[in-house]
Amino acid sequence: MKYVYRLLMACAVLSLPLLGSTKRYEVRSGEIEYKIEGGGKMIGMQTSTSGTKTVVFQDWGNVEVSESKETTKMTGQQPQSEHTLVKFDNGKVYSVDFEDKVIYFHDVMQGGYDKTSQNYTRYGRDMLEKNGGKRVGSEKVLGYNCEVWEWQGIKMWVYKGVMLKTASNMMGVTHTETATKAKFDVTIASERFVLPKYPVKKADAMYEEALEGEDMSEEEKAQAKELMKSFGFGQ
């Protein structure tokens, strides 16, 4: 379930101002820190998740690195910690697997990401709506006026294209990421965008294997696979 949530969140983030756009976001650069919380019953056992996340971006979001560290506790089991690092670089996504020391690569736009075109921020929102997303209001996060969207069981607070808060409740398991600090139009050190020197592999097979390992019905897996295909995975 954690994997499917992250897949949906990745699709949600990438479906916002991105497609064929010069600017994914409406701010030049930024650094955001988040608090991660969650929990509920999974396979009949109580779980709780806590952690932190940091996002840095430059070039209007065309280059972005997201790093999170989470610990999940489940009744009767040892706590499990997870460290994830994802880089978006002009339409390409690199996901670092620290355990296997490998980087998984996926070309989101399949060659269609064009930095020379005009700003398609409105087009990005239209794509979110086309895939079932709805704007449900406006609220402030850290003093920033955010559009509030709902999509596939996920609620998102978006400031100029940048997620400042997300919340989901899927099959009784909740997950929230809430910004605790945010700075925009600041200089980000170049070393913060450098990935570990691991071998790079295509991501499609990894996504398929991870999905098969989820505790989901065949119908739910089929729906998840269709969602993956709609965003270019497994094609």
C-alpha cells in the first residue's frame, strides 16, 4: 500500500504544470521541509509512520530533488526505516535505491518534454482534471495561499504548482506530508542536486515487481497498472 501511495503521489506531482512546459512551477527555485505522519490497520495489524522530507528545486522546477526518511512501526514487528531520493531532471526521473545501490530511471515524457515551449501551467491543471482531479477550495499553508485539489483519494494543497501538503486515506491507512518550512526564489547549492554514483536501470520492471508484491486484490492491481500506463510506465 505504501508503494501504491507513492506511485499515485509521483503521478500527481508530475501531472501538475509539467507537460511540454518551460515552467513546472510558477516560482524560480525553492527549498521545502515536510513532516510525514500516517498510520492505520494493514493486514489486520496496526501501523504508524513518521518521518521527514526535503525538496529542493531550481530552473522553475525543471530540476528537482526530493529526499525522505521514514520509519514504520507495525504491531509485533521491528520498526522499518526507509530512505528515498528522487530527482526530476527536465522530464526524466531518477529514483535511488540505497539498499540495492542502484538508480532506477524513467523518461516521464517519452521525448515530449520541451523546455523551449510556452508556459503550460493551465494545461497541467487541465490534465489533472482530465484524470479525475477536482479543485475543492483554497487554504493557507505556512501563510502561502494554496489551491486545494482532490484526486484518486489524495488531497493536495498547491502553491504556484508546488505541493505544500498532501493527505490520503486509502483502505483505512492515512498518510500526510505537511510543509513545516518553505523558502522560494533562493539560491540552491549545486551539490544538492548530485546523485550517488550507482548504476542506472530502467524503472518499468521494478514498478511491476513492486506492484505484484502489494497486498491488493487483482482488480485493484489492474486499476493501478492502468494508472501507471496512463503516465507512461510499462509502455
